[in-house]
Amino acid sequence: MSIKIENLTYVYNPGSPFETKALEDINIEIESGEFIGLIGHTGSGKSTLIQHLNGLIKPTSGKIVINGIDITEKTVKLSDIRRKVGLVFQYPEHQLFEETVYKDIAFGPQNLGLSETEIDQRVREAMELVKLPFDELRDRSPFELSGGQKRRVAIAGVFAMKPEVLVLDEPTSGLDPRTRDEVLDEIKTLHDRYKNTVILVSHSMEDVAKLVDRVIVMHNGKVIFSGTPREVFKETETLESIGLGVPQISYLVKALKKKNINLREDIFTVEEAKEEILKWIRSNKNV
Amino acid sequence: MPEMIDIQDIQFYYKNDMEETTLALKDITITVEPGEFIVIIGHNGSGKSTLAKHMNALLLPTKGEVFVKGFNTKDEAHVWDIRQNAGMVFQNPDNQLVATIVEEDVAFGPENLGVPPVEIRKRVDEALNVVDMSEYRDKAPHLLSGGQKQRIAIAGIIAMRPNCIIFDEPTAMLDPSGRREVIRTIKKLNKEENITIVHITHFMEEAVNADRVIVMGDGQIVLEGKPKEVFSKVEQLKELGLDVPQMTDLTNELIKEGIDLPQDILTVDEMVMELCQLK
Amino acid sequence: MFKDITIGQYYPTGSYVHELDPRTKILATLALIVGLFIINTFVPYIYIVAFILGVVYVSKVPLGYVLKGLKPLRVLILFTFIINVFMSQGDIIWSIGPLNATREGIYKALFMAIRLILLVVGTSILTLTTSPISLTDGIEQLLNPMKKIGVPAHELAMMMTIALRFIPTLLEETEKIMKAQMARGADFESGNVISRAKGLVPLLVPLFISAFRRADELAMAMEARCYRGGENRTKMKELKMDRGDTIALATTALLLVILVVHRTVL
């Protein structure tokens, strides 16, 4: 499921005094199976961009080609697009509505017109992926669950549609650190298992860094740069100037360099920093 | 001057829809002195929000007593004194704002207290100034960003002239810049306006500047002390499901490898200094 | 997109009319409505139209904008007209099948239609020149004396204020929920009435639950700010009537007197 976005521009309220350019000349290519991190400050346009991918918004100009089909063409059926591109919004637990966890997760697959057996399988698989015990929770009301569990039910509801492209808008917002790590892990598992294309929108650099193949950075409706996490995190000044933070480790590397302690510049995890510092200490001892 | 908040060995049970009782708080004793900046950290479900609501009589303990500026929270006659003295800012920025115009929302608290109109006007102007939102005085709340809404909520509390403000996870629903705005405001309130602060959160980095950190787990106090003392207990914090700043984590890892570093490094600058000394 | 919706049709121009105490405007509108129902001949309409045109002029709201408020009611006005033409007794001027159009009918239809039009225009001037929150304050103050007979003036006003405050927020939330469900394949557009009603469940349930949760949290926040109902509560912005209000009220009273005189004497 490759995605090609060509010269995409989106303008809110065109022709009125409230006219705003939310997206300007976006060009992005995503290979099938890639795990992409989309980063940007609030107002950078990332939410607007992802809503174009499943046809919720139509561009003012430009094209979006998903697997060879231009989804901006009038003839394209939205239901077909939504089959292929799944979107998990921020605070997805706000969309829960059914009487039981099972029924809520089944909502998506039902709308796809699948058979009962197929739906059952999808619900089981989805619950397993988000580590919710099937037998224990299937008949519970989603509203009785804890915040973290509700979040998982909501995400499972989109997982169950088995989209070839999965877009998640800040899936860890409001979660405490442990739950956050678990949810990100579950997303990684999904990606590894189904090899689908996953786009993770976030403003946490740390979350994104550990999971994604490539990072795309947006600011003021434009793509500023894209590259592997290591390539992007080196640009601490640029990232700071557009209101994004980098992991403390990246700052540490820069600060140490000023003191003539040279570590590898592209590290950003504690593990890597430990290795690099130990290497430096040992090499120092040998001098 | 007596303690601002005095929590004496409290317990709190609650019953859910299925009549099951859960012990949300157990053996909690905390004293908050005037002017202190306390941070209470814990994972979701650790009881920290429940604890917060005991501090302004929104909840009453099943066992034990809570005193706010000398008043017992169980004393119905003084509930309003307690709430005027211990203001509270909640997690959801939207669900605290009641009026259609910013300055009218900030006036809500003083109006409830029966403050004369001219005095209300003065307090509203001052409060908006402290939180840097004076230019938004006649805007509609729904047009503001999360961080701005929270600052208005804070202004609404300041206008009541409390001695103490309790912040119940005020940054949980905000983006990074909103979080920065709110943290900056909280610091200012403590340092410049001398307001006692009780800040409840699950973000470790918000505890760095506290006078004291209290760590909660499963309804009990697990750790307590100055930030450096508490942060250095990296393994324990991780087990409680909490994040440690990368520098503290790194320090812990290096110490495990036999490197001679002080346990309490919190910031990048401290790390750089210590590593340079190793040379 | 929902963020840009303005509630009511408030059109701020800062004019003399806008600055009037909302109570003055509410009372004036009530007087106008009473007046419109008192008169029973065409001539007094001239006074009312003159009054309205005068108010519109002073309010600086474009006349065209004021008249736009009539657009959605075209059908109703036409309907009223036709009913009266054909349903009145009198000299038959024209027939079509079993329906007889009478001269009296035409006069009556015109009379009713004009009354309806002036009613709409008159009340829309109120909402055009008074913000919803102002209206709420005005209504609360006017109902205050009725607290003695059990009218919960303050509570009603508080309810209205909170409702107004949350309308844009809830609209935004509705949009978000719709998008989330559409992303799961929900269809809010096609199908017959029954299936569309059923299709609204994934929208309405989360919305209601969210509304209840908000109400709960808001109540807690209000209590934390010492809200305990309307007793001993002060207001930062107190409504004060001044000379301008007196003039406006006097003018309206004069109009009403003229209309009454017309009806009783002439």
C-alpha cells in the first residue's frame, strides 16, 4: 500500500476573511510497509494531513495516490478508501458507544460487510493484539473499564478492520508512562505481524524514535525535513526553533562535544549513551 | 502559622456500581507547610487524584482527618472557607470554564464569594495579568488553546485569593507548549506570589523544581523526599510504572557499570560537569 | 469549521441600540409585540414600520441583513396569506374550484401577513443588537422579582449561560465523533429515515456520555470555586439603566400609547 502525496495544498474557508492555508505544497512518498513518524507542533497541519488520507477532507489542490489509485478523483468511493486506510483519532475512547466491548470492536468489521465468523475472528485477534483478555472482557460494558483499557478497546476497534494503512493520531495522549509504553509496543507488534504501513502522529520525539523507520517533520503546513530518526534528531537547533524538543541525550551529546568529549552524534537512547560513554572512559584510561 | 494542609493517617474507600469496595487510599499522612511546592507523583490509579480531592473537601476520608488552614474538612460550616483557601485546578481545561467570555469566567469565583463588583474587577485584571492572558479578556473560551484555557482556569482560582492551590494533573491533556505555559505559571505563582502549591502529575520532569516529592503507588505513599533523593531511586520508580528523566536513568546505568558518579544527577549540565571531572 | 458559528445572529456595531441595557430592549420588544396584537386596522402599521425603520437606522445594522431573517419564513408567510384569502367569509371576487377568494379575505390576509413580518423583524432586531449573554443577564434581572413566587431566576440564567458556553464545544465534539465513526465505516448520509435514525446511535451515545461527564466535572469545578447557588452572589458587571434607556423606554411607551388610542378611540 504505497502512498504518494503530490503538491497537496489545503486552504480553510477560501475566499473569506478567515482564509488559512493549513497545508502548502506537500510532497511525500511512503513505501508499502513503512513505519512513519509524523512530527510537528500543534498547528503544523499534521492532523489536517492525515484526514486527507482516508477521504475525510478533500484537498484544495494536489493529488493523493494510494496504491496506484488517485483518491481525490470524484469517482472514488469513500467506503473503499476507508476499508484500506484506518484512522485512530486522538482520545479514541470518546467514540465508544456499544453495550459490550465485543460489539464496539465489531462495529468496524460489520460496516465492512464481513460474515459473523470473520467478525468474530477479527475481534478476537484485535483484543489479543491490545492485550485485553477476550473471555473476561467481551461482554463487559466499555464504559466500566479503566481509562487505559478504554483506549485499548477503541484502538482495537480500528485494528479489527485490518487496514493496509493505519494512521494513529497521538495514540498515547493522556496515558501514564507504563500504559504509554505498552500501547506503543502493541502498535509495533501489529506492524511486525501484518507488515502494513503505519503512520504515527506525535509530538513526543522519544515515543517515535524507538519505533519508526522514518520521521517526517512538519511546521506551518509544510514538510521541513524527513529522514531516519538518527538523521532528524541531530538537528537539535532546527527542531527547537520550531517548538519541538529532542531527547535529553541528544542535548548531552552536543554539550559534551563543546567540552571536547566526542560521542557518536546520532545517538538518542540511554542504552546507546551508556555504551558511548563507557567507550570514551575506557579509551581515556588507555591514553 | 499552622500547617497549610494537614492530612492525618487517612483511609478512603469507594463503592462502585457493583457494590464492591475498593481501598483507594491507605495510611496517608502528609503535612504541607505554607509556601511549599510539593509534587505528588504516581501512575494512573495510584490514588493521587483521590488524595487531591480530600484537600478541598470534595471528598471526605473514611477514616482519619484532614485539616486545611486549621479547619477540619468534615466541618460543614467551614467548607467554603476551605475551598476559598485551597483552590483547585483540574485536568480537563474545557470542563472548568463556565462563562462565555474569559473575564466573566475569571470573575465567577469572586462573584460566588460575594465580593463587591469594583473589587472583582480589580482582582480579575490582576489575575489575568499574572497568567499573561490580559489581551484575551473578552474572547470566547472555546477559541483558546488547551494551555490558554488552563491559564484562564488558574486565573479564576487566583482571583479568589487562595493561600494554596492544588493542581490535579493540569498538564495531562495538553501538548508540549501548553504544558510549558502551565508549568511556568505554576512556578511563578510559588516563587513570586508565595502561594503554596500541591502539584499532582505523572510526569517526572515536572517534579524537578519541587521542594518535596511524594511518590504514590496503589493508594499508599511509597517514597518521599527532596527531588534528588527520590529521583535517584531509579529501579523503584521504574517498577512503579513511572518515567525517569534520561539523565537520571543514564546515571543509574553508569553507576551499575562501576563508574564513580553521584547518584542524584538530574540535568544535562550536571552530567556534563560530572563527566568532565572524570577525565 | 464549527468554531466559526456565531450563536443567535448577534451583529455587533457598537451603536446606541447595542449599548442599551438588555432589559430595555426586552421590554421594548414585548411592548412591540403587544402593540402588534392590539391594532386592528392598517393605518397604525405606518407608525410601527416607522418605529422599526428608525431603530434599524440607529442600530447601524444593514436593513438587508435584518430582512434576511425573513427568508426561512417565506413559506409560512405565504401559507398564512393563502389560508386567509380563501378561508374568509365575504364578497367573492374570484373562484378556483371549491375555493373562494373574498375581498375581506384579501384584506385579512394582508393584515396577518404584515403582522407576521413585523413580528419577525421586531424580534430579530433584539437578537441582532443584544449578545446572548446580555440577553441572559437581562432575563435574569427581569425575573428576579419573581423569585418570591418561586421562579428560579438565577438557576435558569446559569443554565442558559452554561448552555451557550458549551454549544460551540459540543458542536466541535460532534464533528470529532462523526469523523471517528466515519473512519470506522459508519454512514450518516444514505438510507431511509429509519436506518438513518439507527445510524445516529454511534454519534448520539458517545455525545450524551461525554455531555454527562462534562457536566459532572464542571459541577465539581464550580463547587471548588465556592458556587452555592444564587444567594449572596454578586456580579462583576451590573446592569445599570441610564438616560439612554429612559429615552428608549419613553419612545416605546409613546408608540404603545398611540396604538392603544388608535384602537380604542379611532
